[in-house]
Amino acid sequence: MLEMLTLPGLDLLAQAAQPTADAAEAHGPSVIPMIVIGVILTGTFVCIAFELLHKAVAALAGAVLTVFAVFVMKWIGGLQVYHGDNPYEEVHHFIGHDLGVLGVIVGTSILVEIAGHSGLFHFIAVKLVKMTRGDPKRLLPAIMAATVGFVTFLTIAPGTLIMASLALVITKALDDDPKPYILAVAIGANSGALMTFASGIPTLMIGTSAGIPYLHFLMVSMPLAIMSAVIAFFVIKFMYRKSLASGGDLEARAKKVAQFDEWALVKDRTIFQRCAIILGFTIVGFATAQSLGFGLDFIAITGGTAALLFSGFSPDDAIKKVKWPVIIFFVGLFVIIGTVKSTGLLKILADQIYGVSGNNTYLAMVLIVPFAFVLSGIVDNIPVAATMIPVMTDMIDKGLPAEPMWWSLIAACNLGGNPTPVGSIAAVIALHALEKERGIKIGWGEYLKVGGVITVLQIVLVIGYMSLWTALGIFPEIPKKPGAAGPAAVEEPAGDAAGDGHDAGDAGH
């Protein structure tokens, strides 16, 4: 195509760029694609961080600009970023590499939507609250524990929405300040996202890329999740001790709570029971899928399909509730990160971190954990996880042990959503519900005061916890996964990647 461009300016540009391309061929990746694609990545993150564009739109726009820039550099300067007989196929490989992640989101979205309409989650939540008798000393920890529990099994977005709605109803009936309860939901949800493989999106992404078995999460991250939630609870309790102390007469509160009807949203008890059974089998399926050779996406889709078949719920309504903006966001993000990795930029970042750490596992954790925490609070923990996966892969390839590196990243990306009101989807959902339903806004200053203290304590917790497990050598070994890498992992031409086993089933290995 280059010979078809006859404009003198383009000819001069091509001649000037050709030595760079030749040098890249001989000595490694060219710096020009790194700069161009790196600027697009940074611009996308800025749009997300400052809400200049909707996240899905920002990611799609960034992906379009990225692919266009790659081909312009090829046409004009002869600079290759994508390879193979059909370079564009690499774009499909970037998206398809973690197709299983998208499958889990689709399946769980359908199942949770239908189970929610059956009244199942409202029933469980009200039962739990009634056990507290409205006592503030028991209500706050109950809200926090229920949030962690719901997010563990329902994933972070639906779990947060259910508990935020319930907290607002309860605090309005009891005439309580809703702020500490909403903060318990927003921050507790990020601890819940650490509990299992599929509880949070960063957890799902990193666990899939690292090939971590589902049961390992119960051994490693579940205790950490509980400890992080306990820290958050005590900080919130201390910060809002005055409003929590002014609860009024306990007997009067107990009578009000006793009037809540757990069956209020259950329209059909047969459907209610079916949804409970399907949800139970899906949870068991998640825990046993890998040992049976299934991917988690298969289990999620099976659960969603069963709910559609046996609930009588409108398929159109259920499918509309799938988190399509999240899926579109992922598609764009995978293309951008995949291209950035192909330029060699993320390898340079990995080299720098590795060089500073001096191949010292503990120092590497001290560098990575605060970095991921802070960046997640600014940008959002999902793009941070996507960016850091290939960086971590390179560092592990250089000799750092896989287990402490992957687990540190999982903890930091999930809990890193706590310091700011835009750091995770949980905070966005909970704070939006508070403002919409009660007209009360928690500003950046108030949120940072609580979230910042919690974040500092949780950074210390994560580093200490991971260091202890490393020193004792008690991490369960992560099975070797040939070709394992992040959502952007492409080292070979896309045409050669077809047989490397990267497909939708990767989500379950």
C-alpha cells in the first residue's frame, strides 16, 4: 500500500520512518508504536478516571484509535505491531483469549436477575436483618457480613445493588443515618469480591489468566477477605460512632424490624424454590468445575439457561439485564491492552519493576501492592487488573515466584477500589443509590477520609499476609498453564495461536 501513497509529504515520512522500522527488525521493538499506543492507553484511562466519557465508550473509542494507529504506522512507516499473514486477526485473538470471562458475566447476570425477581435474595436479606432486632451494634456488622456473602455468590454488582437497596429501606424505617451502612456495603463488597474465583471481575480476570483453581481461593484469599472486611467494619464504626450511638429505644426498633415481611416480594413459591435450587447447584458447579474439566463460563451459562427454562421469566427481560456495558468495556479494553503488550511497552514496565526489586519477592510485593491499590482508586480496578496481568506474567517469567505475585495482584486490585468513590463498581452503585433514594451525597472528602484510612490499613494487611505465606511456603502451587498470560497475551502471530488452547474454556482452568 505504501507505493500507492504518492504525496511528497507521505513519501518523506515513509523514508524517515523506514530506518526506524529496519532498526526495530534488527534490535527489537520500535519506540514509536510504544509512544503512540501508550498515549492512547493513557488517554483512555484519563477519560475513565475523570468520567469524561462513559467507560464503555472510552474503551471502544480507545480500541478503534489503537487499531487504526497500528495500521497507519504500518502503511506509512512500515512499523509492524500485529503480525502474521492476516495481522488483523490478532485483534480477534485479544478478545477471544479471555472469552470465558465474558461468558461468566452473561450467565451469572441472567441467573441473578431471575433469582432476584423470585424474591430469593430479599427473603434471605430480611431474615438476616430481623435476627439483629434493629440493634445498631448488630445491624452494621450484619449489613457488612451480608454484603460480603451476597457478593461472594452473586458477584459484586448484583450483590451490592441488593444490599444497598435493603440498607436504605431499613435505615429509613428506623430513622437512622444511612451513610455508615452504605459505606459498609460499598467497601465490604470489595472484600466479598476476594472470596471466590468468580466473585469479582478483577478476581475472575486474574484467576483465569493465572490458571488458579477455584478451591485455592477458599484457602488463600477467603481468610484475607474476611480480615479486610473486619478492618473496614471497625474503621466505619469508629468514624460514625456518634450517629450509630443515637439509635433510640431498642424495643421500638425491634418492633419495627419485626414488621418487615421477608415474603413480600415472593409472588410464586414454586419459582422461589426452583431458583434457590438452581442457584445452589450453580455455586456447587463453580467449586467443582475445574476438577471435572469444565470452564466456569459453562457453569454460569448452564445456570442461566436453567433459570430461563424453569422460572417462567421472560427471556427477553432477563437478557436485557445482562451487563452489556461491562462486556463492551471489556472488548475495547482487551484490544487496547493486547496492542500495548504487542508493542513491548508492558515488557519494559515489567523489566523496570523487576530491576528495582532485584528478584526479591518481598520487595516486588512492596512495589506492586501499593501501586495497584492507588492506581485502582484513581482509574478503576478493572483496567488496572487488565494492564497488570501481562506485566506480572513477564515478571514471573523472569524468575519471581508465581503464587505470591498473582495473589498480591488479586488482593491489591480488588481492595484497591476502596480509597475513592470511583475506584470500584460497588462504590458507584451504592453511592448512586443513596443519592437517588434519599437525596444524600457522600462527597469525595468524606469518602476519602474513610476509604483512605481503610486502604492504608489494608495495604499493610495484604503485604504482611502475603509475606507470611511466602515465608512459611504454604501457598498452594498454581498448576502450570502453557501460554498462560493476561487478556492481552499475544507473543506469536494470531495465525499460530489457534491451537494454543486459548478459548472460552480458559476461564475454568
